[in-house]
Amino acid sequence: MKTCNICGEAKSLDDFHKKSSAKDGKQTMCKECNKARVRSWQDDNPNYWRTQRNRKDSIAVQRRARTYGITETEVKLLLETSFCELCHAEFSETARKNIDHDHVTGKVRGVLCGHCNRGLGHFKDDPELLKRAINYLNSHKV
């Protein structure tokens, strides 16, 4: 048994989250009080998650700009694309847009959906291998 330092109730150790640095290995407030504290904080800070998402997006743009050797403005322009440049599928709001690039030169080619980007990768960006795949598909039509 352990007493919660918020509500003052004696509860089973199972009613407390783990905390490795504590003597008994448990937090000082019970799970119920912790949940209430978190909900209260979220109610008091409704824009927190929106600002975090914007921050992550900004960091992702910076990282992609460094990776592909282009400006952040160029990355943003690429990410405004609304469809895959290979299969022409429209991107949903949550779809990850893959910036396709030549692995030899590093030059950016365009924006692809995940399926097309992985497909090119599996064919090692080799036009001859892709032509053989096309011939194979054409010769084995059912």
C-alpha cells in the first residue's frame, strides 16, 4: 500500500505508475490523480499540440533541405504537390510525400507516393531493369 500525495488515499502499488528513481519504484501520485492533472493541463493549453506539429513540420523541411541540397523554399514548393508524379494518385491530407532523387547525383527528380518511391528503389533506379519488368508483364498477360 502507498498513499497518494495528491488525494491522500492509501492505494495498492498497482494504482501507481513506475518510477525507477523512486525508492519503491513508483510515482508519488496515483494513476487517477495523474490522469486528472494531465487532462487539466491539456484543457489549459489547447494550442500546444498544434504548435508542436508546426515545429515538427518546420524541422522536417529544414532536414529535407539539407539532405537534398536545396533551399527550404524549394522543399515547400515540392511538398505543395497534390499528386504523385509517377502514378498520378492524389495525396491525402495525411499522406507522406516522398522527395525522389537520383542516388548517384543527388539531384531531386520530383515528389512520389510511398508505393512508387519504394518501387523505384526496388528496381534500383535502373531503367533497363524497369524495361525488362514491363516486357515481362506484357508477355505474361492473363
